[in-house]
Amino acid sequence: MKSYTILFFLFILISCTQTSEQTDILIFDENVKANWITDTRELPQHDSLFYSDRPTPLFRKEFVLDNEIKSATLYITAAGYYKATLNGQTIGKNVLDPAWTDYSKRIYYSEYDVTSSLINKTNCLGVSLGNGFYNPLPLQKWGRRNLRKDLNKVGKPAFISKLVIAYKNGKTQEIVSDSTWKFALGPLLQNDVYIGNVYDARKKIVGWNTPVFDDTSWNFAQKAESPGGEMQKAFFPPVQIVKEFTPVKIYSPVNKTFIVDMGANFTGTYKIKLSGNVGDTITFRFGERVYEDGTLNPMTTVAGQIKRKGVGGPGAPDIAWQTDSYIVGDTAKTWFTPEFTYHVYRYMEITGLDEIPQNSDIKGLFIHSNVMNQNSFSCSSKLLNSIQEATERTFLANLISVQSDCPAREKFGYGGDLNATSESFIYNFDMQAFYRKTIYDWIDAMNDSIFVDTAPYTGIDYCGISWESAFLITQYYLYLYYADTEIIKELYKLDNKWMDKVARIHPDGIVDNGLSDHESMEPVPVQLTGTAHYLQCARIMQVFAGLMGDKEKEQKYERLAEKLKNQIRTEFWDKPVEGKINRQTLYSTLLYHGIIPEKDLDAASDSLLMAVHNGPSGHFITGIFGTKYVLETLSQYLTPEKVFEIVNSTEFPGWGFMIDNGATTLWETWKESDNTYSNCHPMFGTVTEWYYRWLGGIRPQAQNPGFRKFTLAPSTPEGLDFVKCVYHSPHGEIVSNWEKTGENSYLYEMKIPSGSTADVKLKVADSQSISIQKDDVNFDNDKIEGLQTGSFKLSEGSYIITVSTGS
């Protein structure tokens, strides 16, 4: 076993350094003079001392230009977070940089063109450091999980940088991080990604990051050991401030306490204009909800459910809510924005001000990974549009370089949420680069003996295969939606080793431990959902082996898939399932994964429909996986009309119920929670996948990955008058719009991108006629085979299709 472990980790190390970004690693190789540097303080020796003031260090380095410059490029990263400036001006737009990784295995650096920021005399680079996930507080979440012990690498924040200046005369100059840099302690006394910041404006050092500043009293920086990870250039969308919210309401529920309502729940920080008496403390708390009396309810965003004294460990707050503090240093009004932290909130509580702030004095800053957002869905239902808007906002709020399950209580990258929602994210945003980064996080998180639940690894390992299989299933979705075969070629050997691990952990095939359909309203055995994910992985590996020309493995995984399918069918279909079980999840799982024999499909479909009918209000009671499955299978094997009826309802349980009760992001549970569960959780966001797949009808084909050929089969449920749906494939923009123009008459607008072919499937009755106009020119309908049946092919172009009653 020991020798296998060594070989496994050796292979992971090789895989980590053979990515497409390998050529960029040499920016900071052993031949350059750049060092990791930090301040000279030691970390606290006891947990309780981590909660004391520990000002962030400010680093500066002056340099003089030798000649007229041609270009200047800064390469920089940190263990923790950093903010870089040149001559007092912030470099770039990134925040919370670098992206969270296992710093002992992989660290991403950023590259900035700073040519225009240099001046023809003395210049100054400035860097401030935050703790991020490298130097977390020893908060004992749920009374037991401590990131300082659970993360593979923690330590004192440090950074490494290299400024390369190219002159027009052909010479170059390098300004590197080393012990000639100087540092002092700044005004940010505390910073934590969970519980917030303390900023003392009395300690602000004016001009510290500008040239010709007197730093004679500053100390020299200290060289630091590398965190150990290979440095690679960031290739994925950075975290940035993407949108500003203006308060919709500011009010005072009690004396000298002000509540700012941003109108929507989101992740980020804020900027606010402040003034007061020197030494006054202004405190900010954040929450997704307010109580009936209008006061702040911060309880759904409490870190790690630390809600009473003693739970969080020595020195921890009794209640670990999101809080920032600002200590006034100048009576003149000044703008303040916290750094190195982020909150999820709709409501901000402010105490310590004498007067109610004005709307113009506050902006909410929506922070997330700036994924490309060109896809869109809208329709005639105001409720469906509100659900879509809340879903998009929920998704973005959970993209802070890691796709999290909730952006306050945990902030962790759980694999189960990824397996449930990654297709939904892909339908809404360009996720290719982000998910490549996610897969590398999983490579760094896994080991050879147990399944882990999150990437980066956070010490949690009870959820089982349905969580860690995100490593493999996400690869498949990159292949299906983006035709990304390079990731498969790169990781194929590791994928096989991972499947060998699964076989060791579950030698009989049936998965007998782990978390199942999380937040299902009725029990679901892990033997069902866990084994179904094992089956899904076997089929994926059969596809991957075929792509690699590995016939032996292809046959191996075909046999494994057949074995698992038969085992699940025997256990959950061939004989009556005893005991309490969520039958919506049961039948939809069997149908979704193709386990039901063809002769029994009608019986299984009827059973699913009856299970849905028996739910409260005839709605879904499924959890994290069952919801994805039931949306798809109820539409595929019965009718999308029933799904539309459920989604377009405000009855409990459902998305409309959330919206009708004031939700602007999706809840973690069908039932409303004002104390325990997150109000910003992506798990039930799979409804947006149904929008694109069934109302828009845009579906990839497994045999034609990357939308070389795809299905276009929009549904027109009764009660919906129009749909507008746009998806950007690797070949270009796909448009699927339709509107009801009369009784049993519809107008479809479709666009097929260059290099693609669409298999169009429309509902056309015998009494209806169908005609096509292409690109605003005459078009020979007789050339379209199968047109009158509603099942035909379209090549590149823009089309107007009319389906109407009569001649």
C-alpha cells in the first residue's frame, strides 16, 4: 500500500506540472532573483491570539528608470491575498487575488501590463497582504472543523513579484521581490474571509506607496519559504467587482441603528462615505434577511454555525456573523471599502453613525469570478423570469475562484453541488476555463484511500463518491459542451487510477456509504444515488477510453457499467422497494441513468408521475440530485407541460414559493429558513438547465460534442406565450426564440452557427402546416426532408419557421 501511495502522488505531481500552462512556470524559476518575502513577525502561538489585532503589512520598493521604456510587465502572486499598486494607483481590476488553491501544490500568478503607469523618474511598487485562505482564523466550524489544521498548507502571508522593464535601447531591468523591500504595519488591523475586517483610519499611512516617501523608519522585508506549490499563470476569469448596487431603502428600526436594503442578495463588499469624531467606531453587520420588526437577521450567514459561546474555540466570537468595523481617523468625509474579505448580504446594518446615510453615499459591490455572460433566457412568465434572475445571481454569488455551496457559512467547493449544477452553470456562462481550474483543484485535493468532499481540500470526507466524482464528471461536461479533449488526454491515466480507487472502496459495486440526495424532503438511500454516480463514471470512462483508442479499457468499463446497471435495477426496480423512500428521486434516478428496461418505461414513467402528484401541491420534494433528474425525466418521458405547471406556481414547495416569499437568490432548502440554512445556495438552480434544454430546446448530443451537431426542440407549454433563448457554443451563437401567434400557431426564430447542424424537432399536428424562411431570402422548403413532420435538419443560417393551422 505504501508503494502504491507514493506512485499515486508521484503521478499527481507529474499531472499537475503537465498542464497547458507549464511554459509560464519559469517566470519564477531558480535562475531569477525574486524571493518570497514577508514581514518579520511570528505567527501567534495560541489559537486565541489569532483574534487579536494583527495589522496587515505594507511593502514598498522604489526604483529609477534607466532610459525610455518600451514595455513593462509585472508578474505577481501571494500566499494569501495581495493588492498591488504602482505609484499609488491600483494595478489591474482583480480582487481577492490569487485564486484559492492548495498552496502546497499549485499557485496561480497574474501578469499585468503596467507600461502606462510608469513615470520618467523615481517609481514605487506597493504591495499589501491579506490572510485569505492561507492564514485563516482557527474558527472551529460546527465545533470541530478548523481550517488551520485541515488545510494542507497554512502560514504567514507572503508574496513574490517580478517587474520586467524593457527599454527602447534593447536593455532590460528587473525589479524583484527580495529583502531590500521595506515594510510597515498598516491600518487594517484584522482581516478574515469569514467574519470580516477591522480598519483603523487613525493608522493610515498617507503616500506610503508613492515615490519619494520617507521610509527610513520602515523595516526590511524578510525572505520567506515558498508555500511549495508550482507557480502557473492564471488562465481562468479573475475575481473582480462586476456590478454596483444602489440601496433601494435606508431606514432606522431602532435609535442610531440604520438598515441599508440593497434590493437583492449578492456576494461582495461595499463602498461608503463616512465621517465622525476621531476614534469613533462604525460597525457594519450583514445578513440575507431582516426580522419582522425590520432589524437585521444575520443568522443564515453565520460562519460554520458558530452561534453560541464555546463552539468556535478559544478566542472565537460567540456568534461568528459577518462584521466590519471602521475607526474614524479624520473628521472629513472619506470613502471606505474593505479589502481581503467578502460577505453575502442584502441588508447592511450600520451602527456608530449620528445621522442616517444617504443613498448616494453607499454602493454595494457585487464581486465574483468574471465569467463571460453572453447567454440569456427570458419568457412571457414574470415568475419564470424572476426565478432565472435569482438563479443567475445565486450562481455568480458562489463563484469566488471556487464554485461554493454557499458564500458565507462555508465557502467550500463541494463536489456534489458541482455534479448537480455544472450543466446549469454552463448553460448560463462560459465555464470552460473556470472548470479546468476546478478539475486541477480536485487533482490537488484527492488521495488514494478515501473520497474527499471539497476542492480545495478542507478536511471533510463523509459525502462519498457522489461528491468526489465531480473530478471525472466535470471533465465529461467540458468534453460534451466544449469538445475539450485535451483535458481527457492530459488526465486519462489519472482517471483510470481514480476508477481503480473506486473499485477498491466499493469492491461489490453497490455504494454503501456517503451522502445521498441532500435536502430531499424524504429519505433516499445512498445505494441508489451513489451507485448511479458510479455507473455514470463507468460510462464516462468508456467514452474516454474510446477517444484514447484504448479498446481494452473501453470493454472493461462497458462491462462495469452493465454490471452496475443490473445491480441498481435488481435492487430498486425488479422488486418492491421497502420502507420510506423519496419515490420522485427513486424513479427519476432510474430513468435518468437509463436503468429501466425499455418494456418497463411506461410503468416507470407512470410511477414517477404518481410520485410527483403525491407531493405537497403536486410539486417536487427532491434534493440535490433528484431535482436535476426529475426536471429532465418528467419532461423526456412524460411532458414538459407538467414541469412548467410546477415551476410556474407559487405553491410550496418550489422556486415560485421562494420568489413569492421575497427570495432574490435561491434557498438551500425548499422550506424557508431564517436561522440555519443558506438563502444563497446553487443546488436547486438546476431549474435553469431545464429552461435552456426544454423551453429553449437547446441540447448537446453526446455523439457530437461541442455542438458540431445538436438538438433544437423547444417546448411550448400552455400558458406560456413566448421564449427568448440564446446560447453561445464553441461554433458561435445559437438562438432559439418562439412566440405564440394565435390559436395553435407559432413563430420560431432559430440561428445555427457556422460549422454546426441542428436536429430540429417541433410539435406539428396533422392539421397544421409548417414553412421556413432563411436569412430573409427565398428558400426552397421542398429541400427540407421531414419538414411537415416537424423533424428535420438545419445547417448554418438564421431561420423564421411558421407553424400554423390551416393551409
